[in-house]
Amino acid sequence: MNPDFQRMMSRAALQTRGGDLMGATRSIQDALAGATPFDADADTAGVDTQDGDVIDVEARVIEDRHAGIGFAEELRSHPEARGHREPPREVREPVMDEERFLAATYARGHVSIDYKLYVPPGDPSTPRPLLLMLHGCTQDPDDFAVGTRMNEVAKRNGWLVLYPEQSTKFNPQGCWNWFKTSHQARGRGEPALLAALTHHVMATHRVDARRVHVAGLSAGGAMAAVLGQTYPEIFASVGVHSGLPSGAVASAPEALAMMRTGQDTRSVSRMTTSPPVAIPTIVFHGTRDMTVHPLNGEHVFADAITGLEGTERVEHGREGGRAYTRKTCVATDGRTLAELWLIDGAGHAWSGGDRRGSHADWQGPDAAGQMICFFSAHPRAGDA
């Protein structure tokens, strides 16, 4: 804790005991005005820091120039400022009238990762769904948030959205390393780091643990598929846009070949010994994607329904200037187990996005809205 802050709060306590409540109030206001916006010691309270996890975070409320979100930091009144004569009462978090886009850094052992967290308006004491959003190569959280319009959809539905940023130290193009075997397994590499980051946000914000989901674009979509397979107890469902199936390749050359041709190189023996985990999945892919072959979207869909009993249905439609084919697998009780949206004529871009962002196709169906709708229908089974 800041020494000056501690001294001022001690002075306020003495003034309170001496009956100088107005003086105590001024001291507390002075202390809060000079305090840092984030207390790392307070943040670690109640957070599991095993396995070398270290919280070293400065959460900063910043202006989102792309989305036009700007707001001032909120200062909370210290309980002593209310005096001793008031009866005890329940302290609730204030209802926020403005959305927030927070920037912070999370450290796990010797590895740290920057991220941004979208917090919608509303009562922060009420548990809310959380979506982990993984950007594509050359993107960052701001660009990805704008291009996908996910914050707009999250605001309407009251969702938290977490945008981690891949460091160019770990990949020169800012890609998630989904194609390396060291980043395809539970308990190691980027999946472990992203799972730990998700747990951190769940520990520091009121999150509905049954409604935590993951989605991504391109390399981010491929890593979302990996997370769905490696941490199904965290993520209730998965969204893959213009991505590739989990564990399909083991090296960069194999990744480039599969991106180019869409040919699944996984051996029959490997698929038999390690069948995909059945997790609700929604997939989007453009039929003219020249970066990641559309067959990869078919593979992701096929993995999602492997071993499940369901009826496949196909429908055709048009939205936002583009036609699409929507394939679904429906269980006997009517639940949709997986969806595949093939966007006619679309390239390697987020369908229904904002043209201000990179890799965004404004003409297509609203992928962000459809994903939130799909995720909302698929909470994780079991108790929260």
C-alpha cells in the first residue's frame, strides 16, 4: 500500500475517534485522491496463485478512441467517512451507468500478457457471462474489438469480454501459436496462460462460472478450438471464425499446408486414441477465404459433433448483402449441438464486422450477434 495513503488513513482514524468527523472525511478524500488506481495486494486476495502464478497488474481505465468510450475513474467513499452513528448496512457495488474498457497486464511466473477487458453498464455485484476473444495475426485488442463489434453486442446483453494480446516476442506476427505441439496441450504453453488469465478475471470480477465461453478469428479461432479441447471445464462453448481444428498440425509447414488446402493431416490412429471432446461449437467461414481454406471450417464442425447423436439440417438465407448456408446438428431433444455458417463470397474476415477494423466484412451475417445467441443457449452443465 502507498505509504502516504496509509498515513492519511491513519490520521483519519484518529480524527474519527476524536470526534472530528469532518476532518476525517477530508483526510479520507485526500487519501483517495492520491491513491493509485489499482492495489495489487488487494487484487491478489482470494486468488489462487499456485504453480507460479503472480498477479502483477496495473488496471488502467483508459479511453477507447475507436469505440468512443471514455469515462472517469470512480472513487469510493471509505466506510469511516459515514461516522459511527449509522447502523451497519450491506455495502453493494454501485450500478455503473457507463461502459468501461480496462487495460491491464497479468503475470504468470516469468511470463506476462497484456489484455483489455470490456465491462458493460449495470450492477457489478451480479454475476455476468464472460467471453474470451482471441484476435488474429497482426491484430491487437482494440482493432479486434472494433472489427468484430463484439463490445456493442456485449453491451446489449450484459457480457464481460476479455481480449488478451499476443506478444510479438512469442510470435513475430502476433499470432497465437496454435500449430505447435507445445501449445496444444493442457497445463503448458499458451493454453495454460490463457486459462490462468481467464481464472484471474473470474476471481477479480463477478462472473457466472457456468457461462464462460471462448471465440477467435483465424489463428485466434484455431487457439479457441484448442482451449475448448484442453479446458472444457472452464469454457462452456466455442466460436471459431475462419480458423482451423484443434491438433490438426504439429509444425509451421504443416500449418501452411492445411491452411492452403484444407486437407486434414491427422492420422486415423491419433483420432481414434484421442477423439475430440464434444463441446458446443459455432463456426463461421467465408467460401472465398484465400488465407484459410473453407474446408477447415468443415473440419471444426465435424470435430464438434464426433460421437454425438443428432440430425444434421441445412438452410440457406441472406443477411447484410451476402448469402449463406447454415448447417446445424440438432439433438433429439431439440438442442443445437453445433452450427456451421458458410458465407458466400466472403474472404478471410469477420462476418458482419465494422470496416474500421482489419479483417472485417461488413456485408455478411452478424457473427458476433449469432455467437452471443449460441453461447447464451449453451451454459456449462453442473452447478456454478
